[in-house]
Amino acid sequence: MAYDVSDALVFFGATGDLAYKQVFPALQALAKRGHLNMPVIGVAGRSWTSEQLRDHARQSLQEHGGVDEAAFAQLAPRLTYIGGDYHAAETYQKLRQALGDAKRPLHYLAIPPSLFATVVEGLQQSGCDQNARVVLEKPFGRDLESAQELNKILTSVFPEDAIFRIDHYLGKEPVQNLLYFRFANSFLEPIWNREYIDSIQITMAENFGVEDRGKFYEEAGAIRDVVENHLLQVAALLTMEPPARGAPDAIRDAKTQVVKAMQPLSIANVVRGQYQGYRQTPGVAPDSTVETFAAVKLRIDSRRWEGVPIYIRAGKCLPVTSTEVLVELKRPPRVVFDATEPEHANYYRFRLSPDVTIALGARVKQPGEAMQGEPTELIARHIPGGDEMLPYERLLSDAMHGDQTLFAREDMVEAAWSVVDPILGNATPLHEYAPGTWGPPQANALIAGNGVWHNPQVDPLASKQ
Ligand code: NDP
């Protein structure tokens, strides 16, 4: 579907960390492709000049991806800066003036969530909301109630088709590939159900701690930071029904439908952990009970998935940094070969980061007299790390074009919070684990009915390249 393109990009939080690490590289990439033919107005608290913002942008690029002089020459003259408090009406008056005769501005709120409502109201009172689109950063609320409250404020000012709730994870190439692989191949659909699939595992492992983000992390924890959003989205892409082609919003409809069918998590289906040493991190309370590890067992109430558990695990200070999905198929009957064949032989493995792999786990016969097998993987795709379009480039470009496919809709966000709401905070015990391990041993008991956790390796194929 074609929409009218935004003709000005306003980014709140221009001097912040996210802008520095992600937004300037995305803007340069957009400029490089010739997709940034509009003024770009940064708005933040400190009293900088536009020249200072441009210097800051260059510095950001030097640290994050490198300066492309030709692209930067396109970007820099478009960048201007407005300094002012988000609580002050004057800030928005200056913005109104700077927007000039722009007819379809895009306001990107790369700011702390506590300020979302203030800025949205400021935009409305100054008339900067007219015919505008608004992009919001995650986290979108802290629980179901706060998400509903925020949605109420937003939709009182902007129509839903002008609201873009970012989950940058959805902009990642390998995550897109999941959706593509599922629905572009006819061999998957006949087996993609409870008849053939035994369980699904999703692991997001990081081999580092919270580092200098202790204060931020204390407000989040693993469940709010990555399970409620990124990992439920991955689960939704793996389990959604085929979207009806051509129907407006078809992909988001299908995803929302499956998230609504996910049972709210119960206390018995969650294990929370915290790595030893987390409480000594600057910004972290000495008696903090915030989890740096979470493992959950999820069920979907649908004809396709009844009885198929979905295990999700995320943690910091684990042995590797990698995100992998394992879709385990049921074992074949034993009537043909001997009973020594292992239980967990057939699976699909989707490695989403740092490198991308799509693999099918199979058994092949070992040479020799006996009908004995060995495991092998048929690799459909393997791309060593780093070869992808920047997620923020894709998402900002989509928002400028009014395409909401990769953004979270109001009902989807609320459905996702409904899944995790019962287990937020201290609803379940917290177990310590040693850094460099796969989390507390209690997580093993959670999956015991379906075998063991699949632990992603450091790029297992790197040595075979
Ligand atoms: P920062 O704290 O680094 O930046 C905050 C920005 O908001 C600064 O530009 C600051 O301007 C501005 N600001 C804050 N209060 C005011 C105010 N009252 N008036 C005017 N300007 C104000 O935050 P981040 O960049 O880290 O995060 C921004 C958003 O992005 C958050 O929602 C976060 O959850 C999300 N996010 C961040 C990620 C990251 O890696 N940092 C990753 C994913 C999401 P100044 O300092 O000049 O006053």
C-alpha cells in the first residue's frame, strides 16, 4: 500500500545514548541511499547549536560504523537543533517555527518513557501534532496497566495509524527471515503443528553483564527488557497463522491473534535468576531482586499448538552471546531401526545472532553393516555475522512511509503484557547463578519434560567456512 511520505523528521533525545549509538548511523545510512530528503530537527535539553549537533553526529559515526563522507555531506546540512525543556511550551513553539511549511512531520521520541506523555501533550498544544506521525521507543509501559494508560494518552492525540511503537528487534534481517522462511516454503506448513512439533525453544544469551547500565536495568530486568517484547515477538513469528495476502495489516493481525492465544504465565512456569556480582554494579541496589535471567514455559491455546510447550530463556553473563531458536520435531517410530536412536534428532535450528543460520537437524546412516546413524545438519543458509541492514534504518524509513508492519499495535502490546503480567516483580523466587554458566539449575527442571535446553555455540560453523 502507498502512503504519503513524511516531509520532516524531528527526533527528541538527540543528545542521548540511543541517538549516539543507533540513530545517527541510521540517518547516515538513509542519506546514503538518498532516502533522507527532508529536514532533520534534533530536540533535547542542553543548549547546543546546530553546529554542535553536527559535530556530535560525526563523532557518533566515528565510533559507530564509520563516517561516509559523501553520505554525511548529504546529512549534515539537513540537521538542525532546538534546545529546550520538554515541559516548556516555548520548546514546542520553537519546533513549530522550525517545521515551517512541513505538512507531514514524523516525531521520533528517543527519550525516557516517563516523558512520552509530556512530549505528546506538548506536540498537541503547539499544533505540531497536525497530520503528524509519532514513533515511540521501547519500553512501552512497565506492565499492562501502564501500557493501557499510555495507549489512552497517545490515541487521544494521534490516530492508531499514525502511531509507531518501535521494537527494533523486528527490524533485524534474521527476524524478518523467520517470517519469510515460514511462509515462502511449502514444505513447512504441513508439519508446523502439534502433530509433528514436540517443543520450541528460544534462547537469547549474552556473555556480558549490565555494565554501565545498572540504573536502567534496575527498572527493567530480563522479563521486561527482552522477554515481553523481543522474545514474545519471535515466538509469535514462529507460531502465527499464515497472514491473508493483501489484507491490510494482515501480518499484525495474525501475530496479535497468536499472542492473544498465549496463556498468561503462571508462577510454576517461570524461573528467575541473578548473576553473582550484579548487586555490586554501580546503580544497582545492594539488595536488588531484579532478574538478569529468566526462563519461562509458555502455552498457546490454539488448535495448531495445543500441548506444544514453548520455552523461552534470556540471560546476561551466560557462556556465549547468541540468539537461537530450536524447533524440535517428534521422533519417528522405532519400528524400522533399532531403539538406540536418540530422542532429539530432528529439528529446525534458526540462529538469529550474531551470525545467521537456518538448519535442519537430521540422522544419516554411518557407513558399515549396522543400520546405525549419526546426526547431521542440512544448512539452508549461513551468513557470518554483521551482514544486515541497520534495524533503525529500516524502521525509520518504514515510519516515514507510513508502513506499520514492523511496529507493535495497541492490542498486540497489551496482549503481550497480559502474558507476562502475573510474573512481574517478585512474584517468583530469585536464584543466584555463577557468571559464565547457563543460569540457575532450577531452569533445567522447567524443561525436563521435553529433554534439555539447547545451548547455542560460538558460531558452530565458523571453522567449516
Ligand atoms: P538518555 O538518557 O541517554 O537520553 C535522554 C535524552 O532525552 C537526552 O537527549 C536528553 O537531553 C533528553 N531529555 C531528557 N529529559 C529532558 C527534558 N526534560 N527536556 C529536554 N530533553 C530531555 O536515554 P537513551 O538515549 O538511552 O534512551 C532513550 C529511549 O530509548 C528510552 O526509551 C530507552 O528505553 C530507549 N532505548 C535505549 C537504548 C539504548 O541503547 N540507549 C536501546 C533501546 C531503547 P539532554 O541530556 O540534552 O538534557
